[in-house]
Amino acid sequence: MSWFEKLACVVATAFALVAAPVCAQTWPTHPIKFIVAAPAGSSIDVLARTIGDKLKDRLGQPVVVENRPAAGGTAATDFVAKSAPDGYTMLMSFNGPLAFGPHLYSKLPYDPQKDLLAVVITSSQPNVLAVTASLQARSVKELVEYAKANPGRLSYASVGNGSSSHLTMELLKSVASIDIVHVPFNGSPPAVTATIQGETQLMFAVMQPLQVQIQAGKLRALAVTTAKRFPLLPDLPTIAESGYRGFEALAWNGVLVAAGTPRPIVDRLNVEINAVLKDAGVKGSLNAQGFELVGGSPEDFAALIKNESAKWAPVIVKTGAKID
């Protein structure tokens, strides 16, 4: 390397060290794009739009929600991973593309732990096991008995390949030794519709897209997937207490940005989104829909992604779930 090239490197490094804090101090100066790894009307879309609506007031710039639900959320996650690391493109993603994907796909176009920076966990809640109203099963025990007596006859909807909705049912199939056919959909709205209409007979999903249909009697909730009863749904038994000790599968999601985004911007987003999650009106509205809001530091979210990836890797191998 010539002396001129060395000097250029020194100048470039010094400029980057000075420019990042200056950029962060003035950020944001124009609208922020909020990419959602799920379709409009899905649970995390509702969450993203609620947060974005409050965030625009706190940041003084519009927050424009854009849904990119293709490929089980991996397309949106990849899009943000490859976006400019300037804080103007945020991602709302979930455990499928972030923790399960590396073990489900033979090759992902991004590394969740290297190409993205965690900002904050937004919510974590159980999946609810729901069946179509015409199915006679009124408990996990009765459902398993029916499935064993009719192998391959039942089908289940999921909100997409590689989602918590998908893998939670695969785990139940494995521990209960039952044969149920998987029918993946592009998000919760079509998956719920298929189950209501009897095209599929059961599904796991978070409470938000199921709640109205359960209240209307079109779906029947049988159990939740927390280790202990979920405070927001205290009357529903857990899968664990229904005969499958140790069964736990949470659906979680959060906000991320591209790796390389200046830390002051990440910290600002973290502070503002935590404040939104603690807002009494936001909390009351989302709790009523079955969301358990979390919050915390960027490090908390990064640790969750890492730990959940390690936890589910052997489960995925055991169930044989693969997407190519």
C-alpha cells in the first residue's frame, strides 16, 4: 500500500468516526420506512402500525409501513439486512426468519446475527391451539385421540413455512406421535379463513387473529403454548398440562435495522419504542388483543435471537422440518 493509500485510509476512518455521531444527532431528517415481514392484517402488522403511529410523533417524521410477506418473512428480513445502515429502514420481524430460518433453509441470503442489529423486542406471547367449530375435539387429549384414529385425515394451517405457527404444530405432532398434513398460508388472515371454512381443521397462531372468530364461535381454543398459564388467557390450559410436560413454544417479534447502523441511532430507536410500548393506551389496546408487550435493551433482543436459534435447532432436526 502506497503512502497516499495509507493516508486516504486514515482520513476515511477519521471521517467515519466523526460523521456517525453527527449523523445520529441530526437523524431523522426525512420519513422512515418500516418493513413488516408479514401481510397486512396479520398480528405483527397490527403491532407495527400501532408502534409506527406513535413513533412518528416522537421522532417528528412519518413512519411508512410497508408489508413484504414473501418467503415466510425471509424476503423482508433480507431486504432490510441489505439496506443502507442509516436508520431510515427498520424491520419488524419474528422468530421464523430470525431464529428458525438458518436451520430450515439450506441457504439463507442473510445471517440474522451478523447482517442485522437488534433494536428491541416488541412482544412475546403463546401460540393458541384452535380448531374449527365443526371438529368435535374439545381438549388436546380428544384432538390427539381423533388424530391417532384418523391418521393423515386432519390438516393444519400455518401462517407460513418456517413460522412459529408451523414449527409449534410440528413439535406437537412429534411429541404426540400424530400424522396431520401441513397447509402453509401467506400470513394469518388466509390461514384463519381456511380453518373457519373447514379447508383445514386446526392451527396454532397468536391470539390476535383468532380472537374475534373464537368469540363468534367459529373457532374453538383448546390450549396455549406457554410453560405456565398465560396471564392474558388464564382460562386456557397449557399444552404442557394437557399431557406433554415441558412443551413450550412462544411467538415473539421485534424491531431490527441493518448492521452498521450507528449505535446512537439504534439507542434512540430503542428508547422511543420502549416508551411507546409503555404508553397506557397502547398497552391497553394491544393487551386486549392478546399481545404481551416486552421491551428492553438491544442486547436483550440479540440474546433472545441467539438463544432461540440454539434451542430450536435440534427440534427442527427432530421434526424433520425443512424448506428449500
